[in-house]
Amino acid sequence: MLFNSYLFVFAFLPITLALFFIIALKSHRYALYWLAAASLVFYATWNPAYSILLITSITFNFIVGKHIAILNKTNAERAKHLTVLGVGANVILLVYYKYLEFIIDNLNTLFNFNIQNSHIVLPLGISFFTFTQIAFLVDTHQKSAKEFNASHYALFVTYFPHLIAGPILHHKEMMTQFADPKIYKPNWRNMSVGLSIFFMGLFKKLIIADDMAGYVKPVFDEVASGKSVSFLDAWGGALAYTFQLYFDFSAYSEMAIGLSLLFGIKLPLNFASPYKATSIIEFWRRWHMTLSRFLKDYIYIPLGGNRKGRFRRHFNLILTMLVGGIWHGANWTFILWGGLHGGYLLINHLWRDIRSKLPMPFLFNNIIYDKISLLVTFSAVVVGWTIFRADNVMAAKLMLEGMTGMHGLQIPVKWGEQLGQTREWLITRGARFENTATFNSGKLPIRLLLCFVIAWCLPNVQEFFSRFNPALYMQAQEDFRWWHWRPNYIWLIIFSILAASGILSLGELSEFIYFQF
């Protein structure tokens, strides 16, 4: 079931929400049971067989976590061993479903083996619910997870707003909320804020992200088939995907926050205008924030972080980002993307060390330096997304070659008609006037310009709703600006238009990009 479907918007959500509050009038515990059961139904609509896998994973991790908590008090060494065993079991599950085919294919290629591949179907959300439960086991061992209520834990993992594509939750973030009696009574402020955020996300997904997808596929399909693309097409496809992914993932993150707020439960922020970042370090503090937190807390710091010298810090950064790349999927392009971002972070840290020792600090504390840093960071991110989106390494290579002009400049015929004498000059310089996959009309440039304006110039959702503190780790602001959301008729009209636009576009179903991870 998709957030952007008639079934979800007009059946699943209102029924689940209404029955949650009705049941809560009699029993808070049964209201939680209902929400957990509804979340399992939400998951089962994809593939009922994998609901058994999810339930088994939840049961196993809850039992292991409870035993770790007991052993923490009686035998710390055995608690540690059980934690390693539990984490290892989760990793094995993830490797089997997500990476086994990839491993077999590479073994067959490298060593000329003939191992048969079983073509395992990847369960939706397995990366998210597995990482969530790994964090739970480690937190239990570190004594930061302390409550072991079975119904609370089941809901913690299955809770439908985050189950398929995050955010990756910490046990302690949710348990206190499930125990709070306030969530069992309808809060009309939460309802109005939550629905507004949900419909803003729906608009982003269906009107912006899905529209950009139409410019992405032709270019990346071309290079996937082994054909080269020219300069304009390569950049058109790369920028279109950069914004498709941006609005697709921000839409899901916002819809998850809005949906959860309807039940009075706050999820952590997972997205905070990452294209406004002026460094790769800042980018990773803004993009998929809960994954960045997981990689830092459960991989980078346990490896030693920056506590064991400069070389180890750099090694730990690279290794952590490689894990982040592999987490996204079983493809060498994801591994290259992770390694590339590890290299970016390494360069970023080195530049910070160098800059701190340079004279004239005013050169680096001004708007010009910030804008240059913004453009450099954004360009580096676009290159990374190009590799990330490519079907294989060769396709990524062809895209990057096109972006550097190695396959020539192909200009749309309509553009040539407007260039006059310049057209002949460009032809003598090797330009070709032919129809392209992306720029045949002025639609894509206008759409890209609008995306740049939204991503760079407009406030994000948490800034729009900052006074109402709709997510964890936000600080409510009391000062008003004219563009801050408030419950009045003007904003009702604006969000009614956004909601109507999104609902009228529900007919063509499209999955969120992060569902495949």
C-alpha cells in the first residue's frame, strides 16, 4: 500500500485513525494492539508472506533484547556475547535477502564458478526494520533501552509511517510516547498540522518528483543500453534525478511526520534542506539524518571515530561511508557512491584543518565564500547521485563522460532556430543540432529553475511549522514571520489547493525511490 494511493488516503488512514481513538476510550493497550495490527496489514498488502518474516524478526529481537537486559545485571560478558549474536543474526538476514545474489554473481564472474542463483525477492523495508532492531539490541546492551513492553516494541518496529522507508528510530525515542496518555485523545492542533504536512508531501511527490522522473528515465536507459549521451542530455538527466530524489525523499519524510502526528506521536527529523549545505559534512547532517546518526553511533564511533589519530579517523570515515553505500543496495554503483562520499568527507576534513591554519580568516567568513561552497558541494552531490542512479558502472562512466563533454554537444533543433549566425559557429566547433532526450522544449529548464528556487530559497517544512514543533529534535519558535503556517483561512485555502492537486493526481501510482533500499 502506498501513501499516495486512493486506498490509503480514503480507506486505510481514516479507518485506522478513527478506530485507534475509539478503542483508546476503553483501553490504551488495545489501541496499541490495533495500531500494530493495522501496521502489519499495511505491510502485508505488498506481500503477505513477508509479514511472517517481519513478525519472526520482531519476536527474535525482542526476546534477545530482553535477555541482554537481564544479563547486563548478572553477567556482562555473556550480555556482550548475546548482543554480538543478535546483531550477527540480523546482519545474516539482511545479507541473505539483499546481497546473496550479488555475492553469487560476483563469485561466478571472478572465479568462473557456476553457482545457481535463486532470485530472492527483496522484502520491502528490510533495511529499515533490521537497522532499527540492531540499534535496539546495541542500545539495550549499553543500558539506554530500558522498557520491554511487548506491544510497545511490536508497534515500535511495525509503526506504519516509518516501516517501509524510515526514519530509523531509537527505542527510547518512541517508548515514552507510547506510554503517554495524551496520544490516546484526538488533538485537533496535531490533526491540522499533521494533515497539512502530509498533503504538502503528497504534492511534492506527485506534482514535482514524479514529473521530474519523466526526464530521468530516457537518459539513464540510454546509457544502460551502452549508448553515449551528449553534454546537455547528461546534465539534464543528472540534474533531473538530483531533484527527483530530493523531492521524492523529502515528500516521504514529511508525509511520515504528518501521518504520525495525527496519532500524537512525533518522529525524528530525517530531512532538512540538504541542498542548502555548504559542505559535505553539513550535507550528511541534513540528508537522511537518522541513517547518518546510525552510521555514526553504531559504526564510526565503535571503530574508534576520531579518537585514534588522523589516519584512523580517515580510514573509519571511508569504511563507514562504504557501509552506507552498501546499505542502499547490492550494486557496485552504491559501493562507489559510498566510497566517493567517504573521499568527499576526507577532503572536507582536510580542508577544514588547512583553513584553520591560514591567515586572513575573513576570506572564509563572507557570503561569497558561502555561495562558492554551496555550488561546489551541490556539484559534488550531483556527481554522486549520477553514479548512484546508474544501472551499472559502465552506465555511470558513460554519464560522467557525457557531463564532461567527452561525447560532444547535441543541441535541440528548436534552440538552433533561435540562434541565427551563432548556429553556424557552433557547428564548426563540433556541435550537433538534433532532438535530445531532455531539452527538446523549454519545459525541463523551467522545471529545473523552479526546483532550484524551492530547494535553495524557500523555507522547508519544519521551518513552515516551527511554532508547532511537529517532529523530534526541533525547537519550537514563538516569533512569527509572514510565511509561517498558522490555523487560519488563508493557509486553509493554500493547503486545500495542495491537497486537491495531490488527490487528483493519485490515479498514476508510483513507488517512493527509497522503497527499493
